[in-house]
Amino acid sequence: MSQIKYHRIILKISGEALAGEKGTGIDPTVIKKLAQEIKLVHDMGVQIGIVCGGGNMWRGETGAKLGMERAQADYMGMLATIMNGLALQDGLETAGVPTRLQTSISMRQVAEPYIRRVAISHMEKNRVVIFGGGTGNPYFSTDTTAALRAAEINADVILMAKNGVDGVYTADPNLDPKAKKFAELTQLDMISKGLQVMDRTASSLSMDTHIPLIVFNVNTPGNIKRVVEGENIGTIIRG
Ligand code: UDP
């Protein structure tokens, strides 16, 4: 019997993690692999909520830089997260994992509306709940959504799945060979050292809720399971 340290988790998957080598769009092969990784943890009885990003398709900030109205561009980003949610749902269901997609922007034909108590009830019935549409508000991010949903559903931890990076470093490990990985940090350390894992709104919410965040490399097979079992393979950031 494997030991479970975190029984209810929020897994934050950035849009980039769904894009594969091309860096944009959705790669079904990547989704398939990820679904198997999530299935491993689901089979252990862990309750899973997933917040997906949308950066593989669109970011509001990019649109705003190109002269679009920021809020309008942000709504486009939120819709991108719902497309990613549908792709993840497809991958998970194909792998035999029951899911529900809930969105903060109503889209009755394709997803349930986000209702906190219904989400918790789904998780208690061992359905993976995918949270699409971000917070439903422009000017926010899916990192903030992860911090918010984690607090709302009483998650034990937020797992920040990174693409190839296995934690938080003193400097960019790709550029500086002397860069050292932190095993543990606080959200205050992150702000004072100018380290960026999530945006400031998300950090400050995590500081209030005290829900720990673990940054780890999702590309190594078995890593989600390792983190859930409490293995120290990434960086833990406490609120
Ligand atoms: N977004 C938003 N409000 C939210 C969450 C997301 O407006 O609550 C928009 C925002 O434009 C953002 C885009 O959706 O750039 C995609 O989300 P994010 O950048 O967080 O995705 P990730 O970087 O994780 O792929």
C-alpha cells in the first residue's frame, strides 16, 4: 500500500504543458501521457481538481500589447482554458478516469457551471473535476484560479506542474550552471527574492490561505504520484 500525504489536490497545468514540442496549440500525445500520470494518482483514491491555463493558445496580455482592450483579450484567454479543459477531459475519459468539466463562464452545452459544493461532491465520488475559464474575471490568471479553487474546495496542496523545470532555483538553471534549487521557501521569500513562480495576486492569496504549493517537473513519469506520496522532488512554498 502506498502512503498518501495529500488526499485532495489542485493540480495546476499550464497551457504550455499541453502544447508539446511545438510550444503552441494542443498535442494529443502529450495529453494522453498526462492523463496516464493523473490516472495513477486517481487510482490511489486521491481527490483531484485540475486548473488548466490557456497560454498555449492565447494570453490577454499579448493582445493588450498589440492594442486590444485588455478585458476583451482576457476573455479570449479564458475561453482558451476551456478548450484545454475539454482536451484534458477527453484524454482522461479515454484513459478510464471519470471527470466533470466545470466552467466559470457558462457554457451549458459543453460544461457544467462552476458550483463549489457540486465540485466537492464530484471529488468525493472520485470524479476528477477540471476547472475551466479561470476565475471568470479579466485581469486575473489561472495561477490565481488555482489558489482560489484550492481554498474553496479545501485542498491540502497546490501542485504546480512545470514543463521540464523541477523546482525553484536561485537563477535560471539553463543559463547559470551554479544555480541552486531551493527545497523549501515561503511566499514572502518568493516576493523578497524576486522569484517568480506565480503572479503576485496568486502569491498573496496563497499567503492568506496557507495552502502549500509544490513546484515540480511533470515531464518525469511518476512525478505526480511521488509528490502526492510526499517525496521531496521539487520545491515546496509555504504560505
Ligand atoms: N485569464 C483571465 N482571468 C482568469 C484566468 C485567465 O483573464 O481568471 C486569461 C488571461 O488573459 C490569461 C489567459 O486567460 O493570459 C490564459 O491564462 P494563463 O496565462 O494563466 O495561462 P497559463 O500561463 O497557465 O497557460
